[in-house]
Amino acid sequence: MAAGLLLGFALASWAAKPASTVPTLDESTALALGQAVVGTKVPDYTLLDRQGKPIRLSEYRGKPLLVSFIYTGCFEICPTNTRMLHEAVKGLDKLLSPNQFHVISIGFNQPFDSPTAMRAFAAQHRINYANWEFLSPHANIVDPLTKSFGFSYVATPAGFDHVLGVTVVDAEGKIFSQVWGDNMTAQKLGEPLRQLLGRAPFTQTETLSDLIERVRILCTVYDPDTGTYRFKYALIVEIVGGFMFFIAMIWFGVAELLRKRRARRAQRTQRPLLPVPGEALR
């Protein structure tokens, strides 16, 4: 009861203050700070997963990474946006497989966003993806960590006012883009992921299945009616037709080259017939 009275008194004190003294987040400044970190490399911070196990951000390198910041004490905005992110990730199933990218949600309200709280938050909203983890940073690194990702927030009487979005990190740990907004869709996330995976250089270890997977990604389009990606069979036919035409042109070119070589070889080996003696006198 005493705690409740103190909380009520604190909220009443906040409400009694002039509107100008209530902390607010400047949206234009927050967006500018977020865009300013694009192209920078994220430091290798160590956080805790839902089981309390230390995990370094460098462990996520090698694949694209989607990063969102939340606080578990939020009753509306963070849960809603996390569920929307969940639907968007599910909408990527036709475009990408879970082993092609990672997703992490980081709790920035420390020490309250503990591994236990993050585990409960994920369970409450039924998020159980093998490539999605909920992480808790130490309170000492929250400020530099959030600044590294260009994430801005301000404490308010109701909790925190913060920007809404997802940071897209490339396979090398550099921030590739920021996806802003409270209406997260598979298309908004799929396009930067498609760019990252499509422009990745070929390596000697890549197999035929890896090449086929790249072609498959190029042959998917976003369907706004379902909120998911689907195969565009017409594009597949165009790619296959173009490939077959290319092979046919190479085959005809090689065949023509071989025919000309055989003709020249025959001309060089052919000898003129000598006239039969006395035939010229007839």
C-alpha cells in the first residue's frame, strides 16, 4: 500500500508539472541519429540470452541480423510491435529460410529487463523461432550500446518514449539500413535482406544448392494481400528461358567455329591431282 501511495504521489507530481517540463523525444533528431550510424560497425558487446548465458554480438556475424529494442514493462507499444515483427518474420518464410538470418530483441530498461523477464516476455507473446533471441545487456553498456545502433529513448512518467523500428546489420557487423515505423511488414524487412543476400560475393565453398537458393530468392515477390512472399513463376520461366537461349547461342557458336576449323583443315590437307602423262596431248 505504501509503495502504491508513493507511486501515485510520483505520478501526481509529474502530472502537476507544466507540459514543457515533461520529457519528450524529438522525432526528427532521433531519426537523424539513427541514420547517422548507417555504414558503421557495431562494437562487439557481450549480452545475456534468456538462459543467462553470455553471448557476443560477433557470434551473429556471417549472416544478416535484425535488431529491435524493447522494454518488458511496456504494456502496449513494445508488445504490439514485437508481435508485428513476429508476423513480418513469418511472412519471410517463402523468401528466406530461418538459417539465412538472425533476429534479436534487446531489453534496454536495466536492470528490469533481465534474462528472466525477457524469457517471460517471449513466452507470453509466443515467439519461439530458432533464429530469434532475446538479450539483456549490462546496465553499464546500455547507453553506448543503444547509441551504436542509433536507438533513442527518453524516460517519461508512463515508461519510455522511443523510436520504433528495426536495425538491419550485414554479415560483417555493419549497419546496413534502418527500417522505421510501427507497421512492420515482411516487405519492409525482405527488401534489405534480399539486397544483402543478393550482393554477397560468391565463394569457392558455395555449392549448386547455394546458387539455386540465390535464384529462388530473386524469383519471389511480396504479396500485399497475404503479407507474405510468393514465387513468381513467370519470372522463373523468363530466367530459365533466358538461360536456355544463352546456352543455345553458345552451342551454335561453338558448332560454327568447329565447322570452320574442319573446313580450313580439309583445305590444307587436300593436294591437287597430278596430270596423267600424255593426257595433255590428247
